Amino acid sequence: MDKLLVFNQKNATPNKFEGIRVGWTIKVWQKLKEKDKAKSQLFEGVVIARKHGEGVTGTITVRKMFGAIGVEKVYPIRLPSIEKVEVVKRSRVRRAKLYYLRDKSAKEIRKKTRQELAARLAEPQAQETPAA
């Protein structure tokens, strides 16, 4: 049997990012250890990429705007120090990688999502007419 396959089966931890898609806004709680203390750190942002599949080497990239500065974190999907992942907002995107968000400001991103939301709300709903 392949040594890499044996290693992956032996050291596999649960995937906390199961079902998370690109474009969704998520909160990630990660346990950090500082000397003798342990604390949870929250990181909330937009998923801009998923790479390397669902195996041990799979990663997910989360981006948030901190003031005028963009901050990105790459999380291995099977990282044992991740306590939980919570979905804040599900957005529909038409690309697999959202690297173009790096060039946009937070205001431009909000404006675009607001326009998409307004367009969806303004669409006339198909109303059923009662049969006579």
C-alpha cells in the first residue's frame, strides 16, 4: 500500500469546512496556545478560494477587510486547532476563485452585493391565480 495513503488514513482529522463554498462569509474559531494559556481567536471573512480537494492537503482561503487593509488567512481544512466554523451569509458567485476581490475596496464589494440583492427583491414573483 502507498505510504502516503497510509499516513493520510492514520492522521485524518474531521473536516470542519464541510460544505463551505466560495463566496460565503464565515466565522472561524481557532484555538491558539500562548505559553501556558489557550484562547480562541475569531476570524470572519469571505471565502475566496478552496484548493487541493478534500484530503489532508486541502486548504481554504478567507479574506477580510481590516480598515483599509485586506487580511487573508489560509486554513488547512483538517487543522485540529479549529474549534468551529459558522456560516454568516451565503452568497452566490459565478467563479471558483475570487482573487479579483483583492483589487476592490470594501465599499465596492458591498455596493455590488447590495445591487444583486436589490435586483433579486425587485423581480416580480410569479403569482398563482386561483383556478375557477
